[in-house]
Amino acid sequence: MARIRVDKDSCIACGVCWALAPDLFELDPPTGKTRVREPYVKNDNEKESIGEIPDALTDAAKNAASSCPTGSIVVE
Ligand code: SF4
């Protein structure tokens, strides 16, 4: 199990993470930024979106995080 966090303040909604890890990330319509998808999201608000993901999806999350142009995704 890994924890992922998206910083909505710095996200520029480029869509890279949606394309690389569509099971994990999606557009959050109210903010126009990225949020963690169901069923993984644990806390989502205007500032950040936090989720817990199974080990099988950790590589996809790390790939999205390393490809995010603003460093808005953290995988712990
Ligand atoms: S890759 Fe980064 S900047 Fe682009 S939509 Fe995802 S979180 Fe936002």
C-alpha cells in the first residue's frame, strides 16, 4: 500500500497523469485540477487530493509523479 498526494495549487491540469495513470488520476471539475480517483481517494478538497493505492499500482503512480511537469504528485 502506498500513499499518493496531488497538490492542486501547483497542478496546471496538463493531463499527463490522466494519460499515464488513468486508473489513479482524473480531472476534478470543480477546481479544474487533478484528483485521485475512486476507489482510492481518501481525502479530497480544494487544496489537495490524497489516496491510498495497492502495491500493483505504485509503479504507475511513480511514473506519473516523475512525469508531472510541476512536481505536484508525491508517492510515499
Ligand atoms: S501531470 Fe501534474 S500538472 Fe499535469 S494534470 Fe497531473 S498533477 Fe496536474
